[in-house]
Amino acid sequence: MKHDPVLSPSPIVPTVDFEAEGIQHGFLRLPYSRDDSAWGSILIPITVARNGQGPTALLTGGNHGDEYEGPIALFDLARRLSVEEITGRVVIVPALNYPAFRAGRRTSPIDRGNLNRSFPGRPFGNPTEKIADYVTRHLLPLADIVLDFHSGGRTLDFVPFAAAHILRDKRQEAAAFAAVAAFGAPWSVKMLEIDAVGMFDTTAEEMGKVFVTTELGGGGTASARTAGIAKRGVSNLLRHAGILKGDVEPTRSRWLDMPGDDCFTFSEMDAMMEPLVDLGEAVRKGQPIGRAWSIERTGLAPFEFRAKMDGILAARHFPGLVKAGDCIAVIGVADEVP
């Protein structure tokens, strides 16, 4: 029997009322029958704050479970937000792929699902697809502006930036870049995705939403600096949207453009990486940016990776060992914000 995802109800049941005034802390309850709990559920924490009529912000973290700045900022916001300081509605899901977040993994330990490659999802699919479907059909329609926090996880490290995508709809694009500027990360990026199929970003943008994402660090951890950037940024974005009272806190940011495939460097071998450039440093086309050393025997010369363009090192592979196909460096073109 063929299922129609538009007509099929989501198995996820919220314990909060999205239309009620005030602040509610609850769960998105996803039934999950398993060996140790036949009628068990996955309880995804959610907070909804509403005060009168106004725009709605959907704030999510933990789309990948080993990225922590977003969950830190959003668990903090859910605790300290008061209804008196907002106009409109804020929907906070600090750990969207909750099974992955609990396991400290990029993908779900239940079904190996990468949530950010599972959109728009399926209500009758695996747990990861069910989460994506609920976000697509029940959370995104509520939202005027969406902030989905990301970092590099265990395998990448980034200069801290907020980002939006180049879009066909230039009014939507301009609104997204204005929100990026308001977030106020040290870097602001015009994003080029190398793997956009099934992404939350793509689904939200196709629905006409103002969508902002981030990459705020990496290595499977957070720092005081990057957590602070996330906390300040989410408050700035809510102020920019007219939801949170107060003015956007002015910050200095620089724009990074990723204009094409030459931004990305991939390893063609399994090896040990020696970085030759640190994050944020300037590089010139042809400059060596890393060495790949054979780990199978001594006496072999390393392979040198060279920059394919001028710019700054915006991201790098984090673990010391790389595999063939790993992205080992991303270069961006930097400009001062006007």
C-alpha cells in the first residue's frame, strides 16, 4: 500500500500547545517500540513561549548530535526567557535529533539517520525520517524565521560564522542575509553547499522561510567563546525579528564568500594530516595548506595539498587521521561588512 505523506498523520505528539499564551516546557513524543520498551517513546525536549500576536521564530540545535554550541544556547534560552520580554512566539528545540544528541554522534544510533539529509521526511519512515517529517509539516509552517545551529562536530573545525544561502528569490535572500548580519558572529557567510539534498535548509527555503544557519567551531566540543557567540547571536536574531525587546547588540563581523568548488579540498588518500595553516589565516593560490603523511612506512615524502584560490582558511579536518574522500580544508574570500 502506498502512503501519502501529506495525508498520513505524524506519529509524533506534542505535549505543548503551540497556540497557548505563556511559556510551556514539554516534549515531542515519538513512539519507538524496542527490545527494552515495547511501548516506549523518544521524548524530544521543546519549549514554546507566546505573548500576543507577532512573528514566530523556530530555533533548533542538535540537528547533528555532536555539535554543542546550539544546544548550550537554546537550553539556556529556554530557561531564562520570560514571556514579558517577547511579542509573538518562540519555538525552541535544543536537540532536534535527540537520539544522536544523547549518543554524542552526528547520526542517530537507532537508524544511522543523518537528520540533515532526511528532509522532508516520512511519517511512516524510520525515527529520523519521522522527526524530519514533523518539522516539515508541523513546525516550519508556524515559523517566519528559522535558526538552525550547527558546528563542525567531531570531524571538522570552523572559524565561527553565521550563514545564509544564495537564493533565486532575492527578497528572501536579502532578508536572510540581514538576519545573518544581525546574529553578529565574527564571520558571516554567503553559503555554498556541497551536499544540499535532503537538508533542513533547503526544505525551509523552498517554503519561503527566512533561514539562518551557523558553523561555530568543531571538534565535538564547545568553548566559552563559541558558546558565548551562540547565546549572543540567538538573542540578536530575536531582536532583529521584532520578537525580543531591545536593540541588536552591535558586533564586528566580516563577510566570507564561498564562490565555487575551488573553495573545497578533499583528500585522495588515507593518511596522517599535518596542518600548515591555522583557521582564519590568509592563504594564496598555490600555497601549501597541509601535508598528508603515509602511515604505512617511513622514508616516504608527504603529499602536499595546495590552495586552489586566494582567501582565508575557513574550515579544516579536525582529527589527525584522514580517509580518502574527506574534506580537509575550506577556503573563503573575506571582505569587510559595508
